Amino acid sequence: MATTTSIRVLCVDDDPSLLRLWSMGLGAAGMRVHSECESESALRAIDTQAFDVVLCDYRMPGLDGIDVLAHARDKQPDAVCVMISAQSDFDMAMQAVNRVGVFRLLAKPVRIHDLREAIHLAAQSSRLYAENRRLTAALAERNAILEQMNAELEARVAAQAMRAVCTLLHTLGLWSEDHQRDATLTTQLALRLSERMGLDAEHRAAIELGAPLHDIGMLAVPRSLLVYPGSLDPDSEEEVRKHVSMGSLLVRGLGLAQDAQRVVEDHHEHWDGSGYPRGLSGEDIYIGARVVAVCDSYVALRSVGPRRNPVSHSMALLDVKQWSGSRFDPSVVTALCGLSHAEAEAALITLQG
Ligand SMILES: [Fe+2]
């Protein structure tokens, strides 16, 4: 609790003799008193010095006491306001309470003993406010750390669950060796590009979770269509396109985080709005999905597939580049083209392996 010697008081009254009296009486109890006899100079004192208690007369030339205390409340929320007045004015009292939440209303003339006691109680209250604020801030900080730890734990559990789902699908023969390989490579490449592009940890986590499952909806597409060697007719094409909505249903069911879901839901949207299923364009397409779309295409070009032979790194880049600004986000294409030779070779070795 506050000792009187550490209490800092601002006394404001337009009567200098009263100020002298209060200063002597409070100073004798060890309080540190600063006096001002004009409202404007009181505001300047509030702006430049810290106080535990602001004591102010109501009736002042210029700004009245309520304005001075309102300023103190704005600038020094932990300072406690005490109003003193010769008037028995109900409206003034109501304003003092409602506008500035005064701690005490004192009537003039006030005995120095009563003034000291009121200031002392006000200072104790000020210290309690400050302590309460400090504890609340510390608690909020601790809660934020706990929330962060919780989010990281949830993300780790979700990532493990996703890996388990992929392994299960593969083990049950529902997901071919090629599919598993392409999904893994797309994820690795997307994570590498997201680092190059400076995406934050949240987006990278969404890619790590969503990219392995971006084509999980293919499970609902007849296998005959997936391995069909020629061009698909429009009806079959439509069937294949349904893998996005099916994938969305599946990952929502798995409880994947929302950004990771959007990797699955937006990976066939096009930068120019010509994609599906929603026809989103530009930055309305989730950034994780824009990265995965480019990587998916690159990996498909480099891999053996039912309707294609693998092409070289430079040929794959040429192919991807021609879609920059139409299918693909140009910034992602630029990041892919900026991959170092070593990184490209690493992708090549993994693909050949
Ligand atoms: Fe897809």
C-alpha cells in the first residue's frame, strides 16, 4: 500500500492562499505536492509529470475542474481524481462522477486532516488500479503464450494425423505410388517456394498440411478416368473437376485448419479468374493454393503420367512461365524460376528416385 512519503499529488485551485495551506498540510505528512493556480498550467503539469492523485477545485477561470480532471483521466489513467468545491451543485457532482469517475467529492472548507485522509485513500486506490492493470497485462501475455503453444501443438497433431491419413490411403491401395510421390514432391517444392517468397509461418503450416491432400478428392473419381491415356471428353473432364469439391468435403471432415482447407479448395482457381470451382481471381485465391498450383503443375510436367512423358527442368519452367498471369500468380512463377540450380537438381534427383 502507498506510504504517504511516496504519494505524488497535484493540487489545482485559483486561490493561492488555499494552495499554500494544502501544500503545507500535505507536505507535512510527507506527500510530494505540486500546485497550480490555473487550469492551463495544470494541464501542462499533467502532460509532463506523473501523479497518483489529482485534486482540483470545480470553479476555475477558463476550463473548469471537470475538464482538468477529464484530461488527467485521459493522460494518466492510474491517477485518482478528487474534486473539491464550495458549491452544493447536484449537476456538477453528477458530471464529476459520470465524466471522470471522481474518487471523492470534498466540500470547502475542508479540514487538513480530512484532506490528508482523502488523498491517502485515493493514492491507495491509484496503486491498486496500477497493480490490477499490471496483473491483467501479465495474465494476457501469459494467455497469449499459452494460446500460441496450443496452436503449435494442434498444428503438430494435425500434421501427424494428415501423414497417417496419407499412409493409410497408400497402404490400402487407394492412393497410387505415383500419386503419393507427386503429392510429396509438390509439398516439398511448395514449402521451398513459400520460404523463398517470405511467407509467414502460418501460411507455411497451411501448405504443409494442405498440400499433401490437395488432390485427395481424386479418391472419388473413377480410376478409369485418372489413367485414361487420351484427352477426356467434356463430361469426363467435369467428373475429374469434382475432385476439388470432394476434397473440400473430406478435409473439412478431417477438421483441417481453415487455411489448409483452402489449399485444397483453391488449387485449381486461376489468377485471371478462369479456374474452378468458384472462379476466384488474383489475391482472392488463398496464397498457399497459388503456390501449390504452380508446384503441382511443375511436378506433373517432370513426372511420368498416363498422358505424358517427363520433361527437363528448363522445359518445365518454360511451360509454367507461359501461364504466368493467366493460370498462375506471377510472383509464384518468378519464385519458381528463381530456384537455384542446386535446388532444381535436388528436385530432379528426388523425382528420378
Ligand atoms: Fe487437383
